[in-house]
Amino acid sequence: MDVMNRLDEKKFRHVDDLLAFISIYDDAARTQAYLELLRAHAHVIENRVCVEAGCGMGLFSAEMAKLGARKVYAVEQNPLMAAVAREQLRQWPQVEVVELAIQEFEPDHEVDVLVHEFYGQFLFDEDLAALGDLRFQPGLVLPDGGALYCSVLPATAYLDDTVTAAALRELQGVLVSGLFAETGDEFQQKALSWQYGQPFAMRQRIDLHGREGDLLAFALEVSHAGHTICRAGECDNWALVWTPRAGDVCEISFIPDEGGHDIEFRWLS
Ligand SMILES: C[S@@+](CC[C@H](N)C(=O)[O-])C[C@H]1O[C@@H](n2cnc3c(N)ncnc32)[C@H](O)[C@@H]1O
């Protein structure tokens, strides 16, 4: 879904985000994995105070209400999205939609559980870092971990009549999401990781010395308590990210931007 007509910049940003976040509900695997995670924690949600950070349309806030939460704060910074959530969550009196960035939210109660889906395709390129900047301390964060894995592959196994060797050469230095749909390879090398409550690096070097292959692929993994919840490629919401290999060491860094982070990527050697 794309906006076709000219809008003022602020309206465009809000509508563009609204459309992007509506489209995540096409990913039934992601939604199901999250619902299962919440249901597996029903005992810590029932009668407790919960927060959904970035509630979108409020599906997971509604689920926490169904699981017996005493109070749910559905916090959403996009005003258009918050209006949709308010409408969707009207039937749950214990759910309060708060139109605010989660970093600015100061709840009136101790928070037992915080649920979020702030994972970008490149781990930190959405708003995961915001969870390091909260004004309250939740008892439990669901999910509490994530990682970006990488793999080096032979381009010849992927090139076709559309993505030719020449086209790939032109993409040097460019990270392309969804260039190819899947790899048959295991993503074994951890490039970046995030664990709630622990320091994390927003700049990281990746050393590929000794690894054969001229195509580099990245895959996000969402985890909780060390168990995988969803993976790029298996959940449509996160595509694999690709770039032609142009060296043995590359560097990724994340630059704060309005409502998230931009990615900088370069080859060092
Ligand atoms: C990927 S969507 C997830 C929506 C919903 N939680 C779900 O999983 O279905 C992320 C949502 O978080 C909102 N968001 C992003 N950063 C935020 C922040 N710092 N504070 C509050 N909301 C935020 C976005 O506007 C968007 O609606």
C-alpha cells in the first residue's frame, strides 16, 4: 500500500506509517506467534497492570484484556493509529489508549508486563532502542530478546534473469530487503543482538574473514527467554536483507531519526 497523492510532510509520515503498520496484520504467522507468547504468560497477565508499547490497532492489548489484565495501557505515538486503536478497544473498559511515545509515558501504577513489537528487519531500524529509555521499569518484557544473524552465500545460486550479476554489482554498498525470498543456508553468525535491560551496541563490525561467498544475507530473529518466537523469512513482516559482498569487514550503525533509526552500512576492508 502506497500513498499516491501529494500530502504535507507530517500527514504523509503519519499515513505512511499507518499503512505500513496495517499491513503487518497480513502476517498471520507473526500474529499467531505473539498471541501464543501472551497466552503462555496468562498467569502473569491476569489481574496485573500491562502496557503495550506501540499498540498499533490494539490486537495484543485486547488479548491481554481477554486474559484478565486489571489494567492495560495501550501506548501509541502515531495519532492516526491511536484513533483506530481507541475505536477497536472501546469494548474493553480496562484498556486505556495513551497517545504518546513510550519513552515519555509515566504510568500511575507499577507495570507488571510490557509487550512490544518494535523489531525492524535490521533489528534496531524500527524502535527497539526506545525500550532502553523508559521512565518506568516493567516486571517482565515480552519478548525480551532479538538478534540479527548473517550468512555468506554464493551469488550464483541466487542470480536469475532479473537479478543478474550486473544488477547485483550496481547494488554494492546497498542493503536490499527481500531481494531474494529465502536461503537454504543456516544463519549462524550473530551480527547484532538485543536483550531487554542489557547494554547493546548501536555500531557493530562484522568480520567475514575465512568465510566463502560473494553475497551477504541478514535475518532477524525475535526471541523470548532464549527461545525463538519468529524469524525473518518465516514471518512475512520481516524479509531477509541482502547485499553483495565487497570485503571481509563491514560496519553497521544506527542513526536516530524521527520515530526510529536509520541504518548506515559500509565496507571497511
Ligand atoms: C510494528 S507496529 C506493532 C503494532 C502492534 N504492537 C502489533 O504488534 O500488532 C509498531 C507500532 O509502534 C508504534 N511506535 C513506534 N515507536 C513508538 C514509540 N516510541 N512509542 C509509541 N509507539 C511507537 C508505531 O506507530 C506502530 O503503530
